[in-house]
Amino acid sequence: MNRFERLLTLSFGAVASLAAGAASASEAAGYGGGAAGSGGVSDPAAGWNHLWNEVLIDITVIGVVFGVAALYMLIRYRAKSPTAVGHGPKLKGAAAVAFALVPAAIFMADDFFLSAKGWTLWNIYRRVPPNALEIKVTGHQWYYEFDYGNGVNVVAMPGSDDYLRVPVGRPIVMRMTADDVIHSLSLPHYRVKEDIMPGRMTYIWFLPTEARKDVVTCTMFCGDNHSQMWTNIEAMPPAQFEAWLASQKKQAQGQRAVENKG
Amino acid sequence: MRGLGAILAVAVLTLLGGVGVAGAQYPREPESEIDPNLFRIDEKSALGVKLDADLPLVDQEGRGFRLGDLLGKPLVVVLAYYRCDGTCSVVNRDLKNVLADVRRMEMGRDYRVLTITFDKNDNQETLAKFRQGLELPDKWLKEWTFALPGDQGALRRMTDSIGYKYFWSPRDKTFFHPGVYVVLSGEGRASRFLYSTATSARDLELALIDAQAGQIAEPRDIINFAVSLCYSYNYKEGRYTINIPLFVGLGALVFGVLALVVSVVGYRWYKRKERTA
Amino acid sequence: MSDTMASSGFNLKEWIFTTDHKRIGILYLIGSIAALAVAGLMALLIRAEQFSPGMQLISNGDTYNKWLYFHGAAMILAFLIPGLTGFLANYVLPLMIGAKDVAFPRINAFSVWLFFAAIIIALLGFVVPDAPDIMWTGYPPYSVKTPGNTAFYVFTVHLLGFSSILGAVNFLVTVIYLRAPGVTWFKLNIFVWTTVAAFVIQLVFIPVLAAAVTMLLFDKYLGTHFFDPAQGGDVLLYQNLFWFYSHPAVYVIFLPAVGVLFEVISTMGKNRVFNYKAAVYAIWGIVAITGEVWVHHLYVAGMPDWIRIGQMVTTLLISVPVGLILLSLWGTLYRASITYNTAMLYAAACLFLLLVGGLTGIPLAMTVVTVHLAATAFVHAHFHFVMGLFAAFCVFTGVYYWFPKMTGRFADGKLATLSFWINMIGVNLTFWPLFIIGVDGMPRRYYDYPQFPQFESYHHLATYGAYITAVGMLGMIVNWVYSAFAGRKAPENPWGSASLEWTHCPSPPGPGNFPEDVVVSEDWSPYEYENRPSGARTATAPAE
């Protein structure tokens, strides 16, 4: 009984100190959404990757402690004879309460630790920097429409060359709604997504830090061609982006002129 | 054709300010063949549009300001005209009457109101006359701004951006325009469009709560949020209806809890009765 | 089963109109295993389709969506919930508390009829044109706009819901009023506690789901606009109502599944449950919190920011009672004396499946982490570890453990062990790759992934894993059917358990369950092996 208590106290002490250690290590590593992007704006995606690693460590530690304990006991406590019985401790009074409260406190500590971490990054995710470039997104069955304002409207059919283009180094905010059913706009590389639905606006923002091309895809089941509701996102050097935007604007004006004539 | 025209005219009238009010106080609307649906705002595309915060305006004191200066908290924007050539715009009067019954929100503390004229013939004089005619309560004088546009082109771009249409009909000698209250969120986004003919104080309250966009800053915001849950917004008609599914769901939950209690207590009662019988 | 058949002859009418909780339990088992087989077949088709980008088996997405719908709805509503709260609760719960039958035997029979009616309606969906293609969640507006017949989904939910509510009333009353003298609250088997908790959840929350799907039905067929945003409906409310039931439903499955593990580990380890009372309070802790965590299914659905954060905290906090239950489970192994057999093998595997499933739930409880992971293969793998692997393996554990009780025979050990290892390898091979590609952004519910060609090899592995699992499952079911009729005869209490269903009644129990009225002494406990009162049938016998 005494030995047992000591053993368990030790093992949970170990969990607690490991969790605390991980916490302080991560604090020391400096948290705050990872590397700050241009203009002192923190990059949510970098923050996500950082938090993900921490959470992964957290659950791996818990998993290994419990897993090894289970494996050890499953092997160690095999029956010596068919009539042998177990001698598990009979917890009474204070010991029973302690074995409930102490682990509960440890679990709770970990929960609050993770909550605090999650909340900090969540605030970064939801507070759009003031200088963000705004793009209006409309989801249709089964394609996206990106409206840059001033008549520049990109209808992004899956796999076509008309896709989402954004400048590197400037926060991008997507104001999103849908036309028919609920869709979702997922940017896996930028670690963000949100559902888009008729009659409501939702938003996400992200910060492209380098020129690259990634996938935009729908993650809310929306019917037959749900799997094929996707397009690309290309983060371009700002100058290149401006040139592209200007050409689109020109095209849009041309189109409008034609429409007005007709 | 005449019959249809009459129906449409009544509909336009209704849109402009309510048959009762308009008919009683202003000259009868001339008949017209304008389709009132032309004036519905296509909310699906206008929802969430950010109005130009740099829109230049001039207030009732003659001071220039930008639309952005009034933001920070929800703003009710009314587009109208101040002169009464054929008919007067009744949108503002309707809004005043509705706001008088709004209890959950307080003008100034929670929101502001802005009236802008789109009639280029309006000036400080017509503005002052119109404003006086409205007979606003004193406490609202500071919070309800009446403005002239500083730049007609910029105003037109702003109204275009939310799909707000208006024009002068020489035949009818009146402006045709939707009688709509545009409720902006604190950051200047079009959040709700309410039509003056169908808007009650409750609708306006809910629209203002929605325009706060779930920001919970004070305890009363929580109550407001709870109230707003009870209604859902109909963006085709621009008004609020009771959120029936929520109450059905709550009712179902109560039913479940009752089922639990009744089955546990009821069986005991049944057994006891059986024993005594 | 075979014994009763041998003595009285098989009589179909007797089985259909039976009011005996044991036969009703067997009927539930047959129905839920049938659902497992059909829904498992769907899983194989789904995995085969996902093998590579492009379309392998289908010519349009509709067919695939119907498979997904049926797989999800049948696995959860017709296999897991009836398997645990229908089959296991029916068969062993009255035996564990020393009751002759349930409180309302005829209502019980009605429940199982409703269950079979629901399965038939669900299967009919496949025969008629335009089967539902709305996933098991049935979100509007899609479920209203689709040409698919949402009604089959709604009626399936209605019948199963009604069946579950009747079952819940029945078993709550049974446990409260029909316990044998001496079987006090804190001597109940953990499985009884978990089942009671599950039934309380069912009773309180199912009406909400029923209301939600009924409004869906009205929207689709009667032109109402409850969930149509254009007509003043609330587009998000269905999701809220749906998950308000369906997250607690996870615990309806999880709790009895854990209960089975407690029974098996305690019996095979001849050990008392570690910190029994803490485990019981933790079970009720879960019931208390489970109604306040549903928004974690809507982290990216556009709910107000502060609600998402509030429910992140409640969702994380549910790990406290779950952790305490785990601690009791682990503690039960401590200084045990474990005899290994198929049931124990499955139970041991379940501990590890539970760890993986539970711990991968922690990041998903965090709003900001889920903003990326929502609706990806990571979520898919997480809940399959909890539901598909852990809970399903717990059902199998229970079947092997109570097999001698039900049939009077042992399941074939060699085939059982072989199929166990095939299953174990298969399921792990299927779902571990999905964790990896999920973090890189592979979405769920895709039949085609031209945008993600880099994930193809992972999908290959997962599909091979599914094929391997299918072989194991087939072996397992063949084993059960074969052994039920021709297995080695088992003694009355082959595992030497201290629990009432083993110590006080024959295998299989006859009508009325117990030859004599059960009365247990004060020092009796279903988990007491060290100072055992008596192994005799009559517990009135003095302790040794």
C-alpha cells in the first residue's frame, strides 16, 4: 500500500514536472505567433506550427507515460497460477480522495495551460491587422469567386488559370459568404479555414511570407463535386501582384464599356 | 395595364413610407409604373461590404467630416432628400418613431444615426428646415447627424457598392429610392438592411445587436446576445422573425428532462399504487 | 443459445415475439452485426475509391456520397449505439443486478422491433432511387436542396431515437427498482453505472435531435423555412441542435465501452477496480459536462468568437473525468493476476486505442488548432480511433467475454487470436497514415484529390489496411457463428468472475435468469477476489 502510493505519486509527479518543464521550455523559446512578419504583424501560420509542436509534445508525453505503464503492468502482472488473485489496493478515505483530486488537478493544470496557449494564438487569428488587403469570397456549387473590388472578379473554376493571387508580405483578409449551400474555404498551407454560408459573413486572415503556390479547397461537404471544389493560391512579389491586378482592372473596365454599349 | 400600374404604385408608396402615414400627411403619390422590386437591396451580395470610410460629408453645422469619424460603434445610415418638391421623404420620420421605442440600445452610448441627402439641390438651408421639421428630442440632436455629401461622385460610388438605387422621376416629380436603414457595424461594414415600412423597434434593436458582431463588453451585452438568439434575420425581406427551431429544440430538451423525471418518479408511484391495491 | 435451441427447438415466432431480455439482447446483436457488415462493406468501397486520385469505382460523386452517408449513419446509429446500449445492456445488465427481467419487458420487445424497422428503412434507402447523400450529419441547406431522399435519414433517426428513449426509460427504472437485495448503489458493476449514465444522456438529449431532424423534414417536404437563411431561417441552428445531441452520443458509446473494459480487466486480472468511487463520480462528471461542449464541432462554422473560446475550455475540461476513469482502469491492472484469453487481448488493445483516440482529441479541443485541422483526415482518424476502433473493439471484447454466458460454449481461441491480430494490424495501418496527411491538409469526405497528389501513397496504405481489417472481421464473425453452435462447451463460470451474471446463474440462463432469488451478503462485491464470500450460486451462504 505504501509502496504503491509512493510509486503512483512518483509517476504523477513525473507527469506534472514534465508538463511544467515543457511549459517553461516553450515560454523560454519565446511565444507570440512565431517569427514576426513584415510590419510587426505576427504570422498566424507560424504561430500555429509552433503551438502544434507544443501540443504534440504534451500529448506524446502523456501517451508514453500511460502507454508504458499499461504495457509494463500487462506483462508484469500476468497470473502466476490459475488460482492466483490480484492484490490491488483498497483505497479508503483520504487516500481515495487524494488519488482523485491530485490527478484531477494535474489534468486540469494541463487543460488550463493549453487553454491559455490556445487563446493567445486565437486572438492573433481573429484580430485582422488594419492594413490588410480585403478580398471578398463567394462560394458556389462548386467553385469560388474572388472579388478584389473595382470590378476585379476572379471566377476560380477548379484547375483553371484563374485562381487566387495575393501579394507577399501583406496581411490578406477574406470576407466570405456563399450562394447556395454551406461551403468552407481552407488554406492548408496557411493553417486556416472557416465555413462560408448564405446570409452570413465570416472571415479569416493570413500572412503570405514567401512567393509560392498552394491549394485552396472546400472542406465542408457541399454535394456531388465537393472533392473537386478547389483552386490555387499564389503568393506573388508585390510588384508582380500589382501588375496583375492592374491588368485585371483594365480588362474589367473594358468589359464594362462593352456592356454599357450593348 | 392601369390596374397593374395602380397596384405597383401602391407598392411603391408602401415602400416609400407606409400608406397610412404618407397618405395622411403628404399629397397623394402620383401613379407610376416603377417596379418596387427594383429598389430591393440584393443583400446576398451587399452583406458585409465595407463602406468607404473616407466618404467626405458636411454636417448640419457646416463642418466637413468623413464617414469613418462616426464609426467605432454601430451606425444607422439613412439616405434621403431634404426638399419636398412632390413628396417629402418619410424615411427619417419613420426612423424617429421607431427609435423612440428602442429600449435596449441608447443613441449615443450604443449607436449613432446619420442621414445623408442624395439630392444635389439640397443645401444647409433645406437641411436646417428639414431637421427642424423632424422635431427630434433634444438628447438626440447631437447624436443624429444630418449631412450633405462633400463629393457627389464619392456618394454615388458608395451607394453603388451596396446596390442602393435612386433616381429622380420628372413625371412623378419625386425621387424614387428604397426606404431602407443601412445598419453598419463599428468598422463600417453593411451588417443589416431594414425597410422602413416593415421595421419595428425590435427589428432595429436586433439589427444593432447584430451589428455589434458578438462583441461582449458589458453584462447587458450578454442579455442582448441572448435576446438576439431568439430571432433570426430574413435577408430577402430585411426583417427579423422568431427563431422557431431554437424554441422547438429547447422544448425538446425540456421534454427529455421531464421524460427522465417522470419515468423514475412515475414508476415508484405506480408500484406503490399496485402494492396498496 | 444452442442449449435452448437443443432443448426446445428453434421457433422463429418465439424469437420475434420474445419479451425475454436475453433474447432481445441477442436480436440486438444480430441486427447491429448486420449493420456493421453492411457499413463495413461501404468502408471498403470508400477506401477503394480513395486509393488514388480520380474516379476508380464511381462515375459521379453522388454514389460515393451515398456510401459515406450509409457508412456513418449505420455505424453510429445502428452498430455502436445498439451494440452497446441495445445488445450488451439488454443481455448483461439485468443479470449483473440480479434482476429476473427488465421492468417493462413488452416495451423492451417494442424497442427491438423499432430498431429492426429503422434498419429496414435505412436499407430501403439503397433500393429506392435517390438515396440520401447528406452524410450522417445531414446539414441544411444541402440536405434540403439535394434531390436525395432526406426522409429516409429522418425516419431512421426517429425510429432509433424512439427505440433508444424507450430503452432508456426501461433500463433506468430497472436499475433503480429491480436490484437484488444487497446490491447497493456503490456495489454496482462499473458497466451498470456507465450504461445508466449513457441512458440518462440518451433520454435527455435525443428529443433535441428528433426535433432538429423533424424540422429538416418539414423544410424539405412541406416548404417551411426553419433552416433556410433566405427566408428568415437560421442556417447554423441545425448544426447546433444536431451536435447538442450528437456529441453526448459519443459518450453514450464511450461510457458503456469503457464499462466493458472494467468488467473484463477486473475479471481476468482477478483484481478490484482501482478507486471505484472516483470512477463512478467521474462517469457522472462526464454526464454533467457533456451538454456544454458541442460547439467544438462548430469551431470553423462561424460561431461568435467568445463562444468558441468558452467551449474550448469546457471541452478540454472533459479530459478531467475521462482521465480519472483512465486512472481507475490503469490502476485495476496494478498488482493484478492477469489471465490472457481473447477477451483480455482485445481489452488490452483497447487501452492503447483509447490512448491514441483520446489524446488526439486534445488538440482538436483547442479552437485555434482546429481552425486548421477541422474536417481533415486528422479528425477522421481521431474519431475513428475513438469510435471505430476503441468502441468497436470494446463491443468485440464484450462479445468474447460473455460468449460462454450467451451460448454455453467458448469461441474458438486460435481463430479468435488470429483474427484479433489481423484486425489490430489492419486498423492501425488504415488510420495512422490519415493522421499524417490530415495535418498536411487532406480533407475528409473526398473521393478524388487531384489537388493533393502527394498523399496518394498514404491512401494506398490506408486502403490496404482496410482490406486486411476486412479479413480479420470476417474471421471473427465466422468464428462467432461457428462457435455458437459447435464450439467447445464452457463451464458455468469459466473466467472465475465474482460478478453476479457468472456466479449466480447457469450459462445460458433460462427464463427468469436465476434459479433462486438473488440475495447477496454485505461483504459481496462484483470486484472482490481477495476475500471472496463464496463462489456458490446462493450468496446467502456465509463468507469463507
